[in-house]
Amino acid sequence: MTTTSTVRAAGLLVLALGLAGCAQDAADAGSPSSPAAPLPPGLVLQVAHTGGFTSPEELATRLPLVSVYGDGRVLTQGAQIEIWPSPALPSVQVQQVDEAALRDLVDRAVQAGVTEDGDLGEPPVADAPTTRFTLTTGEGTTVREVYALAETPDDALTAEQAEARGRLRDLQDELTGLVAGPAEVYVPQTVAAVVQPHRGGDPELPQPDVAWPGPALPGTPLGAGITCVSATGQQAADVLAAAASANVQTPWVTPDGARWSIAFRPVLPHETGCADLGG
């Protein structure tokens, strides 16, 4: 009896020590001394619309709904003043989140299904945009696209499809409605100009000509009837200053006397210029 009890006690001691070691390993894994893998410094999470029935100019200049970067910057579309002609420059706001909030947004994207590949349905809706979710971590980049996310009637989907779309829709709403402190105006280092010949505008609202201070026009073909140039450095600053008091019907005049209509698109931190536009 004594020998059997001794062996049994020894076995229990070994098991207890093993469990204690596992618990300690788990605690170490979650401790500050073993931090999670770092997120990439560039674009981490983005929600954007692509396609849909609209003009080539609007497709080229359309901004993502929200872009989140590894340094904590969150860029969103700002409110647009409801006047006509509307301002030439679109409003882009930037907020700052800390690392904990940034990782929480990444976790929310995973929970919402951005990394999943289940069936999202084929809604009978024409000419709607596709919502593109992009998530980049140390493990790579995942892109998930949902056609007609906002326009799809519930009776066009199965319960599983509706649930999956609902999670992605909630994520979009959460990201676009994020309030993380004071928002500032985003000042791009590069601004793209989408160009087409000026066709006279509204005769009841004539606009004064403005001298074009940027790169030579018309630039590189970008789509049906439109071209594009990118201004950087001092030229970008000059273009932004001139466009600040312009509107979407302003005629921009080059030294040869040509008059152009220009739609402006701030270039985001992970973009380079005209080549990144469209979608």
C-alpha cells in the first residue's frame, strides 16, 4: 500500500507541475513581455466602394469610406457642404487612435467576417456599387467584396447570407461612425487632378476663370474622356491653395488659353497618384 500510494502521489505531482507550466506559458503569452505581432505601418483596414452606375470622373475621384493605418491614423470622408456648385476640394478628416484601439478594430474586422469566404448571395439589384473590405496584418492581406451591401432586400437572401452581410454592414457603420477624438483636416502631400475639357458650365451661374498652377494638362489618359495629372511638393501646395476657393464648375485656364474642368482627389498616405485612382 505504501509503495502504491507513493507512486500515485508522484504521478499527481508530475501532472500538477505540468499543468502549472502550461498555465505559466499561457500567462507569458499574454503578458507585455511577449507582445502580439506588430501590425504593418501602412494601410491596415479599409472600406471602399467600387463600380456602380456613375460617371468615369466620379469613379476616378471616389474616396474610400474609411482607411485605417498602422500608425493609428483613421481617414474618413468629411461632411460635404450642400451648396451648388459644390466646393472643388472634397473633405477628408483624419483622427488618431492608440495601438489598443487599432488592434480592437482589426479584431472587429475578423469577427465581422472580412477574412471569411462564405456565400454572400447574388442580389437581383442592378448598377449598385460593390463594398470592398481590405484587411492587412502580419499574416498577409485579405480582400472581401460584397455587391449591393446597402441596397439588398432581406427577402432576396437566405438567413445565413443575411447574417453574414449584416455583420459586414455593422462593421462599415462602426468604422465610418468612429469618433476617436478631435478630427483634423487631412492635408495630402500629393493631389490628383482628373481633367476634361470645360464645356461652358451653367450659363445661369457663370464662374470666373482661374489660372492652373499645377503640372501640364491634360495629362495621362485615365478613362473614357478623362485624363489625370498628379501634383506633389510645392505644386501640390499651390493647387490646394487655388482649389480652396474654387468649385466643381470653375474653368481652369492653362497658358495656351485652353479651359479645363478639374475634379480633385486627395492622394491618401498609401497611394502614389493617378495610377491608384478608379474602381
